[in-house]
Amino acid sequence: MLYQQGQKPQAEQVLIDARDALKDNPDARRLLADFYLGTGEPDKALTELASLLQRFPQDLKLKKSYI
């Protein structure tokens, strides 16, 4: 919603805060990666996905996203 209101930096920060607060939840980091893909920042998305894959190597949903 923040992004739709033209508040991209605030939207990114909310997702970063969620990622940091929910370290054991791969979905929080996946949301951040999806945000980066949707906003034209594939390098940042790949960084998040690579980090996720290291932390959760057996996550099939993640592997599909990363490949």
C-alpha cells in the first residue's frame, strides 16, 4: 500500500524491518525479494534470495523462485 501511494522508501523499510524481526520466517525475506523484483531491482532481489537459500536450503518454493 505504501508503494502504491508513492512511498517506495517507506515500503522498503517496512519489509526490511519485517525481515529482520522474523529471521526464522522465509516468507518475510521472500516478500522483500518480490518487492525488489517488482520495483526493478533484480540485484537486490537475488541477494535476498541467495541469503534465503543459504539459510533454508531445503525450501522447494524458494528454489523455484531462485532458479
